[in-house]
Amino acid sequence: MLRCHDVPPFTQGGEDCSLPAPHQRSALIGSPPGVGGASNSNCVNWNQYYSDCLPGDHNPHKGAVNFDNIGYAWIAIFQVITLEGWVDIMYYVMDAHSFYNFIYFILLIIVSTTFIFML
């Protein structure tokens, strides 16, 4: 997943869009390229206005995968132990917390499968 600061500048037709947004709807209509901005680009770089990183409205998989309470956490851990969609859960946790959380998931799988085979 991309972070907000990793979003590349918008490109159109092979050139980077660098014009600022017009203050009025018709400000740039009919004006030559470069008017209203410092470059010869014909398009507006809208990415410069989307700089707030906000959390999403819903948890993944229609709210089923989360660690908001102990019940949902046990369901997510059970999914990891049964190897059913565990990679997606691992990536969600890595995006939300830290890259190194993969160690937890790998160890959880090793310990759980070892325990199951001991039974």
C-alpha cells in the first residue's frame, strides 16, 4: 500500500501535471498552457490537495477482521492458525503498525501447527 507521501505526481499523456487548481471554474478555460502555473503542463496536479491521511470508515472484510475486542481478535487469530486468508490479515497489520509484524504471524503459524501435530 502507498502512504500519502509516496503518491506520485499525476501524469497525463506522459507529462507531469503541475498546474494549481483554478480558483474559479472557468479561470483556465481557453487560456494557453502555462497560464495559472509555472509549467507548460495542461493539467492540474490534484494530488497536492489530497494530503490528509485519514483512517478508513470500515474494517476489512465487512468489519469481520479486526482486533477491536477480544472476540474479533480470537476470530482473526483462528483465521491465521487455519491458514485461511492469513496473508491478507498479516498485510493489514503490517500496514497499520509495523513491517516487522510478519515475525508474529510466522511464529504463530509454526507454534500452532506444532501444537496440532503433537495432539
